[in-house]
Amino acid sequence: MALQQGNISIHAQNIMPIIKRWLYSDKDIFIRELVSNGCDAITKQKMLTPGSEDEYKVTVTVDEKAGEIRFSDNGIGMTADEVEKYINQVAFSGAEEFLKNYEGDDKGGIIGHFGLGFYSAFMVADQVTIETLSGSEGAAAVRWVSEDGMAFTMSEGSRTTRGTDIILHISEEEKEFADEFRVRQVLNRYCGFMNTPVYLEVVKEEAPKAEAAEGEEAPSIEVKEPERINPNAALWLKAPKDCTEEEYKQFYRDVFHTYEDPLFYVHLNVDYPFNLKGILYFPKLTNDFGTREGEIKLFSGQVFVADNIKEVIPEFLMLLKGVIDCPDLPLNVSRSFLQNDGYVKKLSAYITRKVADKLTGLFNTERDKYEGYWEDIHPFVKYGCMRDNKFFDQVKDTLLYKTTGGAHVTLSEYLSKNEGKLDGKKVIYTSDPTRQSASIAQYEAEGVDVVVMDALIDLNFVSFMEYSAGVEGLSFARVDADAATFQKEVSEDEKQQHQADEKVLADLFTAATGNSDLTVQLTALKDTSMPGMLVQDEQGRRFSEMGKIYGQDFKLPERYTLVLNADNAVVKSLIQQEAGEQRDLLAAQLYDLARMSTRPLEKEEITAFLSRSNKLLEMLCK
């Protein structure tokens, strides 16, 4: 063919700078685009020649010495007319709209729009060459060369077999993309599950042997054996009934580079009303999951798009790991498109429903197994309930509460079992079973179950349940929130005596502790061996703890009530004792013992407690 020269289009001078500038942080995307183009060319050839025994593949060759990358396929190839149509005519009808839409701040991916995938090569190359030969009868090879994506030359090519080579001469400032390891990294990321075999071939210059005289032996060129990038099949494309348990686990280990097995998984497989396939895995979570993020890989037709796209995948599911393939989504779409697209919202809702179905299915049919998973998955489930009302409606009956005795109960089961033992519909919980063991023992003595709520998320979750569970009058109270359950009935005369003694004790403990905000209450408790307990208002404590978690200093005093047992011998002794050092020391000691059942003493407080203990022992020995 005769040499042809020209410019891509009158618009290219505007488009190319935008491509280079806006995709600066994602330059490696050109590898995905050019490999995808090669796979598309092979797919078209397969459609023309069904049953062909050709060994189809895309080969990426890195020549570090020459500073080049070559993308080769044995697909359909192009004629000169097709090069003119698909490469040169970027003057598409929507060019003006393209420029208008992407001149703003939305820097979402644009490669892939309007067939611009090939031109991503110019983000890293100072020269791009196409060598192509169409499989159509009588076609001639074509060479196309451009240095900037705007001016080009076309001439007769040198390729002798059907297919296309795209050769990129990497610019000096982008030499990282002429490095074998960098290219392998990008190929593994984007092309690991493409349907067409993808190979990496490396051309290296070997240095002369050390024993050879200088100048005696020239460097030799070594071509490494091509390495298959995508040997693993996309398991999510198989029907769930055709996948084994070990296949699911091995896929998880391979994709997420872990030796741990997942707890369980959800296989997504739907063709209508939209095309969606994928596998979501439940990894072991920790109570402190706030800084943890899972890894959900979004694919479009087995081509990797990105990790953790919150517009497609509900935010709370980001704690999981998995793959989701939406072939109807373009490879690159702007975030604003995803946020406002009705199709994407339906995808998100479907994924949420399938996860909820898995949880309810396990609960209803394999409750023992579900209870075994609960310690690992409950932070995720609770977070999902608070973030998504529909998810909560689907799984609320499967929410479990672990008791201090090791049993797992639902909310309805707990309320039913403890009906009549507590005031109203109340759930008693502990945030620290070891520290709060004395208070827990008091409830257990009354036959009341105490549930463990010791995860970081539980502070928010109990409040959420109080107004969202749909149970009128539901409340959660920590074991040290009040002492009403442990009080016993007394006569009116006893009540009046308690009120008189209460004033005496209030003055004593205020002076002994130096805490003027302390409230003292004298009442008769069922366990006469307990001298007293320190309680704190549930809502006030939650408010204070919330401020600490979110780094806000509300400067609110922590108000406690010291509940003293009128039937305890120590308390009776304090009421009857004359004022003096021993009485003050006993009051301070009793107060510290009550505090220690709710929280640890601080450094100075421990020192004072030990010193006081020694002094009291000395007094007893006299």
C-alpha cells in the first residue's frame, strides 16, 4: 500500500492532553486496555471460525534493553480500511459532549469511553506502532505509527500471520513500564482471570561471562519462556452445584494470598433481570474491625476493574472478601454515573439480599454451625444492620446474644426466658465479664441471664436496637447500671430508718472520698454479704463513652451512686461507729472495693488503696 500520512482528527489535539492528565494516577491501565483489545480480537475470530483448533493467546513481551512492550494476539486482525475506521477516526460524533462532560472535577476513569482504550498507550509511550494482518482473503499487512496519538503514518506492514502487534516505545519518564516485575504486577492485577490465555514474555540482555577478556564477547539476548498469567479459571462463572468445597477454599487462598480458610461464602449467580456473578467470602473478623477493610474485586467480563467500588457494593459488605463480575458495566465509568444509575442500585440491592438470605438460611437450617460462626461475624452483621434498613429487616430475627454461660439466644428468646425477673422488657449485658464478675454473679443468683456485649460496635448497637427492634419498651442496661433487681422488700419503718441513716453515710463517704458529686443510697439487698456496689446511669455512661471513642471531650462529670447494703455487717458498723480515722479509712476502702468491680483503679488510686489496706491491717492487729 502507498504511504499515507495524516492527523487522527481535528479533536485529537484536545482529547490527548485530557487522557494523559486525568489518568496520571492510573497509567498502568493501558496494559489492561491493550490486553483486552487483543482478547476482543480473538473472540471475534472465534465467532468467524467456530471449532477452529488454533491456539489462541495474547502475549505481552517486555524488552527492557529496547525499552519496549509488545502486545501480540492471533485474533481477527485489521485491514487498512479497518485501521482507518477504528484507529484514525477518533472524530466521533460525541467528541464535543466528551470534552464537556470531562472538563469538570469528576476524574472518574474515562478510558473505555468512545473506544479510546487503544489511546491509553500514549500515556506512557513516545511512539506506538501497530503491525496487523487481517484474516480476510487477500488482505495485506498494515503498519501504523504515531508519536503523539495525533499525527500518524500508515504503510505496508511486515506481519505474516493473522493478528495484531501493538508495540510501545516507553518514554524516559515512564521507564517503570519497561520493567518485567512492574508489568507482571499489573498483568496479575487486571488480567488474572481473563478467558483468553495471556502470557508474559521477557527479553533480556545477558552480560558477558566474567572470565572472558574485555571486549572479547558481546552481550547475548535471552528470551525467557513465556509465563502464563491467568492459569486459574474464574470459579465464579461455574454453577454453584458444580463447585466443590475445596475449590471454593483454594480459590479464596489463591486470590487473597492467605493460608486461612474462610468461614463460609455466598455464590452469586443470576442472569435475569441483570447479569451478575461472583463469590463473597466471610473471613474471620475481630471485635476491633473499625480500621479493617475487606477486599471485594469488581470485574467486568472477567477483566478486573477495581477494588471496593462502594457505588456497586454496599458499604457494610466491604468487610468481606470476594469477587463480583458485572459484564454489563463498562470497564470505566465515572463515580457520578454509578451513584445515579438505577441498574447499579439494583445490583447493590440484590447483593445485599443474597448475603441476608445466606445468613437466614444458615440460622434456620444449621443453627449450631451458625452459632459457631457468630463470634467472628457478629461485628459485620451488626454494622450491616445499622447501615442498611432492608438488611436489618431481613436478618433481625437471626441476631444472637451470647450469654456469660456460653449459650446463644435471640432477642425474643432472651425476653421470654427472663420475663417477670426484670422490670419490663430489659436486656442485661456486660462489657467486661472479668471486671464486672461480681455484678454478673448477682444477676445470675436471681436467675437472670447476662449477655456479653464487649465489641467496639456494641456501644452503638444497643442504642440502635432500642429504637429499631420494634419491641415496645425495650432497653439495654449494663450490669452496673442499677441495683433495683437485687433489692428486697422492707417495711415502712425500715424505709424511714434507712433514710435517716442514709444522710449520715452520705456525709461520711463524701468526706472520706473527697467526691462531692457522689450520691449515696442505703437500701436492703438480698445478698447480705455484699456491703455495697457502685452504679452509674446507663444513658449518661453511654454518652460519656461515646465522646471518648470519637475523641470528643464533653467535660461532663461522671456521676455515680454508691448503693450501700443496710443488712450488711460492715455497713451497720459504719453507721454505729464514732467518727474517727478508722471509720474514714473503712469508708474509703469500701468505696474503692465497689469501684474495682466496675473499672480498674488508676496508678495513684492503687497506691492509696494499698497504703490504706496496710494501715487497716495494723489497726486490726492492735
